[in-house]
Amino acid sequence: MERLHASDPLPLPSYSSLPSLPSLPSTGLLPARPGRLALPEELTAALGYDAVGTPREHGERIMNCLPRVGCVFADDLRWWWIVPSGSDIGVTWPTSTSYAVGAYVGAYGGPATDAGFDPSWSGPRPGPPLLIHRPDGDSPYTPPIPLYFLACCLAGSTPRWSLGVGA
């Protein structure tokens, strides 16, 4: 699938200008393989799960606009939204987002590759993303369609999707 390019790429904030993440008490997270975002054990992910990374500077704005917010993790550069597996099928996520199949975001929060990290992520990475939002209910998912439209809007790109085979 073709990825759309925003007319003006979003500048990445400098590390010194980012507020620090809140320290979180023990979260009761399930053990996970390195680089995979671990969901709280009391949440059921019957549909499997992936993660959509959005630029950190858009995190709160996105959260305030969504009808429901599932688990959200954050590191210095991205907020990672838990979505049902396959939320990338038939849509073209904006280039300012990262889509992590299986929520494998790499050893230090960059998008995972066969090598374990995306070499385009440079600079110091202080550690894995931390859980910053836990949903009220028992589902870890953020609705992917509203998230997709918000991500496109903030990136200045036109939403694109295919109707699929046989449509």
C-alpha cells in the first residue's frame, strides 16, 4: 500500500523540551517478550492487539477527541495506542504514525524490524514505553477508525482505504 506524505512533516521535539513521564507504581502487567507492549493482566485482548504510534505532541489532543480510549503507552517521542490486530488492513496510516504489528515496538520504543529496532531511530532512548492510560472497562482497545481519522487530520493527509477483495 502506498503511504501518503504530509505536505509539511511534523518536526520532532528536542529531548530537553519534553516533559518527563509520570512515574507509575507497579501495574500488574503480563510478562512480555522484549519490545512488546504488555497489557494489564485483567484486560482481555480476544482480538489480538497491535499498536499505533503517534507523535507525542498530539497525544493529549487525540485522547480528548476519541469516544473511548484504551491502553496508551508513551515514551519520549510517541504515544502508542492499543488497537485490535489487523487495524492496518485496507488503510494507509499517515507517515507521521508508526504501526507496530503485535505491539512489538522494538527494544527501546522505536518500530520493530527483523533486527529488533528500526535503524532510523537515532539518539538515546531511555527505556521502553510506559503505560500512561488504562481504560475504565475490560477492553484494552482504542477504536481504530476514529484514531485513524484523527491521525490523518493532524498529519494533514487524506484518509485512504480500500474496499478489500470482492467488494
